Amino acid sequence: MAPTLRRVVAIVPLHLDVLAGREALDRPVRWVAVSELEDPTPFLEGGELVLTTGMRLTSEEAPPYVSRLVARGVAGLGLGVGLSHDVVPPALVEAAASAGLPLVEVHRDTPFIAIGKAVSELLAAEQYEEISRAFAAQGRLTRAALQPAGTGAVIERLAREIHGWALLFDDAGAVRQAADAAAAPEAAARSSDAGVAAGAGGASGGAGHWAEVKAKSLQPELARLRRTPSLASLALSTPGEQVIVQPLGRRGFFAVGSERAFSPIGHTVVNAAGSLLTLALEQGRDQRTAATRVRAAVLRLLLAGETKAAVDTMAAMGGTLPDGPVTVLACEMADADSLAEALPCFTAPWEGRGTEMVVALVPAERTDEITARAAEHGRVGVSAPGVDLTTAPHVPAGPRLPSAAEPPAVPGRAAVPGAATALDLATALDQAERALASANPVARFAEMAGRGLLSLIDPAAAASFAAALLAPLREYGSRADLVESLRAYLASNGHWDAAAQRLGVHRHTLRYRMKRVSELLGRDLDDPAVRAELWIALCH
């Protein structure tokens, strides 16, 4: 910020005396301009301390001269005495006082160049101080970025640096982190830099009502930024708030707002935070990608029966596998990262039956809880529980017949000799995949057989199929009810006597009707597949 006129006139060696406009001495002085023109305003920008000897300034010209300077927005006027005027003309003092323009008397022994140099030094000192403050703020942001809270700590620190609020959005516009410096000033005052950064994740992670309101109001701006081919930022100004919205590469956005206008330091701090957030998001993405690949490798090890290698690999990552019976979930992979964060268990990407999915190994006692969480992100297939990942029972050498209680072998997957765990996990994964293939939001493999085959058929599609298949029978002009006769025939499993008795007709009459049905449909009623299709149609 530029030095004020009060600070300039306080410099003792300059010997400056204030004659008028003392109440306006807090105006910033952005430069010193020396001019003897009757109207120097075309050469001024505003904010200058204008110095003159008044060579062409008469008492009559004083009021319009002052008015022009005031209209231009100068910081003040300095009149050098001892050359054109021995003293400052009273008319000039009166005009300056009336207009509220600070008027300074410059003694003859004070060169104008000395005033210019003094203001220049003050400006340089102010700029250095601004740069120092910006560097200090960048240092605090960098230390926050190095804390475990990561992006949350940066958002918290940024809100404090700008004395406002900050929001971090994902690429879809949802709030990931939020912080408002005005929401908890006491906590901010008590916290050191490290302490705030360490706790920022918890403070910032949950977006409160204010953050939801801000996020909703900024959605149009985020949409505009998404449509912009090149990365750009937006600045919004309202009577009570200044807002800046910036993209973070293609990984998201962040927005900041403050009641104060953003100074050059403020813009520097915001840009520094944007760089740190972009770097953190990119590094986080690379780390998540690497971790996802490792978990996929661990799942392959488990399926191959290499349980110890899988456990060792997870330990090297600082993770563990469930140490008891588990249930396998096959989850629709709409957003693998969000799903992995939402499920408190081992997850890994998997491509089964030509479909990408996320496989979760869930402790058996938490199956219902975690299944409900997974269902919030998409469809879920659930295997039967009971897979043990940490023990591999000994399998006797030599051939043996599987017992009725054992699961069937999985087509397309070879069993690993001496590793029952691989077979068990592979079977459970196959069950979960088959359950996921159904149309239900949550499908449990153990319950699929109990629901019956018809429960797996889309009702609307089945109704259309039934209407088209049975249309020739419903449109037949005879009084005989061919549809009901067909229903009785199929329900009696093709037994003429039983079907005829159910309908209350002679069996020869039923034979005639079934012959007509076969002719109208163009299908052989002795074919089991045809009977199955007709029965499905009759049930809808």
C-alpha cells in the first residue's frame, strides 16, 4: 500500500508545513509530480502530490486551479515559497481549505527532488514490505500443504490469510473442503501454524450450511469455467464481497471471498494457494492410482492362492486384510475413488465378465452395513459369506470327488493345487459378479434362487413380450377361450385329463383347442423351450 501524505509531511528534514486540509492527510501518495502549468491535470493519473512554485498562479486563478486538482483526485498540493511567492497566497489557502485539499508549504531550502526521492523510498519500502508479507504467507501455505491434512490445511490457511472464506470443489462442482476465517476466530487465534494445519482436515472437511449456500451460488460460474477451452479464472464483485474463482488444472476448482478488495498481496496469496492445491491434487491422484494398482495386484495374488504374499504386500503399504471370514461384494464402478473412500474395507478394481467393477472384501459381520454404503454409489452384487483369506486348509494329494457342500468350480478359472482359499475366493467372486449382473440395486447370490427366475425379468419388457406372443390367441374369433385353455394345459404339465378336468371340458375338446393354439402361434407345444416362453408370457 502507498504511503500516506501524513507520513510524508512527518519527515523532519523536508520541513513541510500543512496549511489546509489536515483532515485529509491519510490519502495515499502514489507519486510526486512537479508542474508549473495552469492545468496539469491532463498529465496526472490521480493520487499524486503535486509540487509547484506557483509561477503562473494568481489569486484569481487559485480557486479554479484547486478545483481541477480535486476533480483529478490528487493526494495534495505543495507550494514552494521563495521564488514566485514569498508566502503561500491566502486565496490558495482559502480555496484548498474549502475544497478539502491538503496544502503544504515547501520551504526554499527543501528541493522538490528531495521530496520526490523521499516518496520514492517510501514506495520502495512499502513494496518490499508487501513482497515480504507475500513470501511469509506463501511460506505458511507451503507448511500447511506439507501437513497430513493436505488440501484441507491449505484451504484453512488460505481463509485466514485473506480474512475471508475458501472452498475447494471437485470437477463436478461438489464441495470437498471448506473454511471460513470468521466462523471460529477464537480457534484461529489459539492455533499455531502447525496446529491449524494439522487440524484443518477436520475443520474444513465438512461443508456447513454457509458453504452449501456459497457453492450453490457459484455453480453458474463453475459451469462457465468448464466450458472455457483454456484455463481461466473469474473475479466477481458485489457491494459487500469480492470473490475469485480459479480452476485447478482439470481436477477441480477453488473459490475465495472476502469483504475487503483483494490487494496485490491478496492476489499473490490466492495464486500461490492455487499452485499448491493443483500440485496436491495431482500428487494425490498419482498416489491413488499407484495404490489402486497395488490393491488390484493383491486381489490377483489372493485368487492365485498366494495369501502370504498378498498379506506382505498390504503390510508394506501400511494396510491389512480382514483376518476372519469375509463376504465378497462386486460393485458397479461409477466412481472408483469415491467408492473406495466410502467403504471401510479392502477394495480393488476388477474386470469380470467384460464389465469393470470394484471388488470389496468385507468382514462377514459388517456385510449389511458396508453393502448399504456401497449401494449409495451404484448396484451391488453380494456373495455368500464365509471366505477365509488368511488360512489355506491342507488338501490331500490325489484325486477326490467334491462333496455336495462344496461350491462348483468356476468356469474359466483354474483351481490352484493345494490352495482351497483360491477356489473359495474365486467362487465367491463369481457369485458376486453373477448377482451384480441382475437388474436389482442390491442382489444377494444366496437369495437369487429363492426369488425365482421370473423376478429377474424386467416387468415392462416381459409385458410387451407377452402381449406380442399371445396376441393371435386373444384376437381369435372363436368363443373358445384359448388363452385359459393354454394356461390349464401348461399348468397340468401337458396331462390332457387333468387339464380338461380343470377347465370342465372333454379332453378331445382340449386337444382341438391346443391344436388351434399351435397353428395360430406357429409353435410346437411339445417343445420344452416353447412351453417355458408361453408360461412366462401367461404370467405377465
